[in-house]
Amino acid sequence: MASGPTKEMLAELASRPGRDTIVSTFIKAVFIGLSLLFLAALLFAPLVTVFVTALEKGYEMYFESFRDSDTIAAIRLTLITAAIVVPVNTVFGIAAAWAIGKFEFRGKSMLITLIDLPIAVSPVISGLIYVLLFGAQGWFGIWLQEHDISIIYALPGIVLATMFVTFPYVARELIPLMQQLGNDEEEAAITMGAGGLMTFFHVTLPKIRWGLVYGVILCNARAMGEFGAVSVVSGHIRGMTTTMPLHVEILYNEYNFVGAFAVASLLTLLAVVTLIVKTLVEWRTGYTRTK
Amino acid sequence: MSITLDQVTKRYQGAPVVNDVSLEVAQGEFFVLLGPSGSGKSTLLRAIAGLTGVDHGRIALHGQDVTHVSARQRGVGLVFQNYALFKHMTVGENIEFALRVRHMKAADRLKRRRELLRLVALEGMDDRLPTQLSGGQQQRVAVARALAHKPQVLLLDEPFGALDAKIREELRRTIRQVQRELKITTVLVTHDQEEAFALADRIGVMNLGRLLESGKPDELYARPATRFVATFLGAANLLLARQTTQGIRFGSTPVRAHPTDKLDGGREHEVVAVLRPEEIELAPTRDALRTNFIANGVVEELVFTGALERMRVRMTSGAAEGQLVSSGAENHASSAFLDVTRTQYEHRAFPVTLQQSVAVGVRRIHVLPTPLSSYTACASGPEAAERLARHPFLAELAARMKTRIASRVEPTLAAPDRNVAASTPISGVAVIATQNNLLQQSEWLLQNGAAELLVLPSQAAPPQRVLIHWADDSARRSTLAVAASVLRHVPAEAVYLGILPGAADDAQKPLGVRALLDARSEAQSVHGLEMRTELHFGGAAEALNRQLGESTDQMLILGISSLQQLRDQFGAMLASPVPYSLMIVYRPAKELEVNPRLDGIRDTGGAGERAALS
């Protein structure tokens, strides 16, 4: 633009509280300080503890604990589960948000409520549902045994339970976004002759990408960290059906603090890395786009 | 024809949002759909684009029926109010989108992009992102993008809605220029009449889902056929007047001047007169007026707006008696205000100040060809009359028609007596509440000057369906005129019921179908009213009762040409209180024969004379 302040700058200026509404910089400092204090007590301290305890007996012991075959199996299982669950739930989340955001149909509010269900229900119950369905005494138990299919105490059960617990994350992130963004751009694309797929990939997806990235990250974090539901269906078979959170518990109960905290630190690192990746992607794309 | 709409109807939750719209837009024409928000104009535009399906009717583009063709295949260009640009794409990418869909070569795309950017005066902006552009520039990009695939029809949905006045005007000029240069058929939707005048070759005014009138801007402005168009397209003072042999009379003040429209017949009846604010002249005294005196008044409001001076004059005598219906929405029924605008030149010739007494004259009067002028709530006691005058449906109808509801006490109504005549003929539409001696009351009122009678049950809601029937062909014309007038103010579907006797043989059936077609084509050509037709067999009253029993929220408009008909054919229906709204249109057949050169749409019966005849 030629000259003068940009529209964004003016909008930002207008959205800030006026000088007179804030009593003094002292109050500002107090508020910032309070927020930091809470963060320190609730977030940083435990984080530090995790790493400190893990490294208590030196780096060697720390890395030694990852050489344990059970630990490696747990890490592998967790990654496999996340690798299956996250894409599936992403597709589901987009489909559900699309349906809710773009169409009017009977039972729409019912669907929204149902999507929220896994958040409301205790994860233990979520796990139990699958045990009741597919367990030896469950509804399909006999049939499954006859056909030699194991779901409970095996990978399918863990994947199912994790999927159930994490499926709201992408959808919850996208539904309000899609409702708010409206259909104008899609409709414009359609009148220009674009088909469904082209409209989705060139118009809708770019529109919702940040919401989607955020939803996927939340979904992934929860999928890797889920304890309750997985605990019920896994059967805690060491090296076979323990995911990282379960393995942490086992090690901890065995008083293997270094091992437990080492795995915990890895879990934490994975979460931190995903957050950093998200921020990086956001920052880089945002940077090139607005300049 | 570039765009042809035939009886297009779109319902939303049962209620029609676009109601039987038929329209033709010629090749290269700039057509503006004008209407208030909620009038269905945007829905209609989306239906043309194919983004909204229609429940009934046909849409054709360039002679090709596209009713069931998807938006993707229709190949129209559409511009949205909020631009709907792809924010993650640059201006160039946005414009090329439709070409990329069509797999056009990059070099050709670039050429077309350059061409379009030149057309909308945005050369060199290719690599900007939409967020870096001003609103006006974004809308230019949207127009260029909509034109990229060379659509044969360009549709614009309130394209200037989000822009401020200055940019709006500039963009308006650009769009007009682009349209002229490409000679592309264009439909633009707006609620801004100034915009419509500035752009349109032809304007169509929509309200309540119906296309009320369409025509050249100047013609619509000078000769509107409906109250809505008169007041929505520019400002207008609506006045109730009486049309007499000498011309128009406001209360007891005759206006000698010949109204602009030829008046039919020699009979006196109530009409609605349109006085544009700029056609009103003010002078210090009656004798100083160069035009026809209509009233004395006092200046109550005075606003200087630059080129024009706007004022509001309260009439103290003359036309004030005639009861005024002003376009200013609030308290229009009680006070007799006239909106007046004067040029600087007029102001210098006769400066006025607040509270000054003036004589009011008028240069030009346009009489609306509507048969429904005002309502008179009739009851045997004052409380009942008052209560009826406050009936929600009646109040809504009157408010939409911008007319008044008078109340009138007729003690005779308690026990109608043929031999007792009303003191003065009843003017306007007589309204009564439904009750046991409905037939007798109806007969008495129709006998005593009421040409239309509205019967309202106490719970009547605005109808969703209006049934139309007339007892014989001589009542057709007037019934259709009344039906058209009602339907312009009620968001309902119209159905004409033709009824043949149950014993009708095969030879009679073609006649019945013929009558239906005649009715439809007359409604369409004379009133611009689209309606559906149904043919039924059996006794008229039974057939009507059957239809009316189908659902609630219906209204019946019944045309008769003699009171005998009412008693013989429909007496059974009126024997007990009716649960639906009923409008009876009564034009004695004899009189129609006497007066063969009736104008069709303006044949409101002469009240006084008819009372004498019957």
C-alpha cells in the first residue's frame, strides 16, 4: 500500500486498552508475575523434576535405560498407535466438521454432542467398553476366539481405545472454524467450475490449515500420552502391549526411577517437539505470507 | 433471452422465500433486483447461479433449461458481497483459478489475467495478496475473477455492501463500464435504490419473495403500480383520495388538474394517490400557488441537505381530511404529514422557516391502480370495532400496505335488516369478525357500499396459501385485481381453484381447463401475479371447504357478481363462523355490462351508485 498506517496496524491500536484504563505499570508487572509464577509452579517445576531425576545417575544410566528391549518395544508400540490413530482421526475430524459446518441435517446437534462424548467420559470407561465388546466374556468374544482374532490385550484393542479417546480433538478444532468461515469461497470456486476435490484441496484446506494443524497436534499428544483407556485394554504384557505411559508406570512400580523418568522425559520431549514444530511452521508460513 | 425464470419458487421450512417469480433478462442487459433484506432477492440470484435448488419452476440460460444443472456446469460468474477471494492465493492466482480448472496453458492464462486486470484497473497488482488490498480493490479482483472464464451471465450479490460511499461510486462506474465493454448479461442484487438507478437498464422490485414490478427505472419511478414500489423506489407521500368525474378529490378539496393517469368510468371511489416530495409546491397563500392547491399546512421539520431542502409539512386543512398515509413509517395513520423536497432555486423564491403556515400545491399526481385503498373495521358496538381494528393480521396487512384502519359502528350488524340502509356508504374494505350470522352481515355490508369484505377469525395468522375462486367469469377481473393486491403484501402462495359441477361430462372439461389458463394468463399479464391453478369437481362450496380443510393458515378470496350467488352457492360455507380469513369481492354483474370500457385493474365499484341499484 502506498502510504499511511495499514489497516491491521490501526485495528490493533484500536483493540488495545487506552492508557487511562490501566492504572499503572505496577499492576501490569503484578499480573505478568502472577502468570509466570503459576506457570513455574505447575509446569516448569515438574518438567525440571522429570529431567533431573532421569539424569540423576548420569548420562550413561539415562541412555542405558533406552537399550532395554521392553522400553524399545513400548516406544515402538506408542509410535505405531499414533501413526494409525492420528491420520484416521484427522480424516474423521475433517469429515465431521465438514458435515456440521456446511450442511443442515436432522440430528446435527446430536452429532455434535456425540463427538464430545469421549471428552466427557472417563478414559477407563472408554477402555472398558471395548473389553465388554471384544473381551473373552464380551459380546463378540466367542466369535473372535473361534476365528482366532485377538483385539483385547493386543494392538487392535490399544488402537481402538486410543482412537476413541482422541477422536474429538480434530473435529472440535475444525467445527467452529468451518462454521465461522462460511461457504462463500467454496461457492465461488464451484461457480468457476471447480469440482469437489479441487475445491477441497485448493480452497477449503488452505482456509482451515491452522486449525487442522493444531487439532492434529493435540490429537497426537493425547494419542501418545493416553493412559487410562489403554491400561484397561492392554493387559500390561511387558514388551508386547505396554505403551510408553504404561511402561513408565511399570518401571516406577519397580522402583526403577531412572528408567521411569527416562521414558517420561522422552514422552515429554516428543510433546515439546511437536509444539515447537507447530510454532515453527506457523511462524515461517505466516512470515512469508504477510510480508 | 439470456436468462429466463419461469414461476421459480423456493421454500424454506414451508414458507416461500421466493414466490412464483417469472422474469426475462435480455442479452447484454443490466438488470437490478431491488428489495429490502429478506425479500428473497439474494436467494433468487443464488438460484440462477445454481447454488440453491428450486422447489418449483424452471430456470433457463440462453434458451437452455438449467434447472437441474449444477452450479459447476452453469458457467456463470458470481461476485459476493464479502468478495470471497481465496486469501492464500495472490491476485493473479485468484484470477487464474477458473482457467486452471479448465487446464488452460500458462501463457494463455497470463494473457487473460493481464487483460482482466486492465479491465478493472488493477494493472501490476498480480503478486499482491488479497489482505494487502483495500476493500474496493478486493472487489475489483473478485469481478475480474468472476469474468475469467468468460461467463455469459454475470451475477453480483450486493457487491458494494461492504464499501464506503466514495469507493462505492467509483466501483459502480467500473462495473458499469466493464458490463458495457463486454456486453455481458448482468444481474445485480441490491437494497439501495440509488445504486439501482445508477446501474440498471431495468429494475425489478422484490418484496416478500415476490417480484412486484419490473421496468425501466424512470418508468417505475413515475408510474409505480404498487404502494411498495412507490415508497421503496424514492420517497413518496401516499394519500387516500376520492376519484370523481371531475378528477381527484382530497377530502372536500377537489384537485382540478387532470391526474397523469387516465381515469376510468365516471363513478366515485376511493383511490390511493402518490405525491412525490419533489412534485409538491409551497407558497405563502393559496392564490400564490402556480399548481393545484391541495391543503394548507404548517412546516414542522426542516433539514438542509446541500442541494436539496427537505421538510415535513403537517396539513391542517384540505387534503388532511382525506387522511394521509405517509412513507415515513411511524404513526402514519394518525397524522397528516407531507414530505417535501425543494431545490435551492425554489427555496430562494419562497424561503420558509419552522412553524410557518404555507399553502401546499402539487404538480403531478399518480393514482395507484390498486383496488384496496383502506380498511374499515365494522362491528355493532364500539368495543368490538376497536378490538377488530387492532386484529394482528389486519394491523400487519394495513401496515404493509401503508394504509389506515378506520373503525365504524353499525348497530344494524347485530341483526342485519335488508331494509335499513347505512347512513353513508362504506368506503374501503369492510372488515368484520367471523360470527354466526356471517351471511346476513356480509349481505348487508355488500349491499351498503362495501366492494370488498374481509372476514377475520379472531386467531387468523398471515396465510401461507391463498385460494382464489370466483363464482362466474364476470367477477374474474376484479377478483384477480384484489388477489394480486393482497398477495403483494402477504408472503403466501396463490392457487386459483376452478370448479366444475360434479356431473360435468367430458365435453365440459376442456372448457374448465381453458378457464384455468385464461385466469393464469390474465393474472400474469395484467397484474404480474404468478399463481398456480387447480381444477376441481363438485359443488363449489364443498370443493372449497375440502381445500380449506387441508391445512390451517389459508385464506380464501371469493369473487361474486350478485348477492344471490353468495346466498345460493356459498351460503352453506357462511352458515357458521369460518376458521380461515375470507375476502369477498363483490362487483354487480349488471354494472359491468353497462360499463364495458372498464380498465380491468381499476374497476373498484362506485359505492354510492351500487347501493342505489341493489
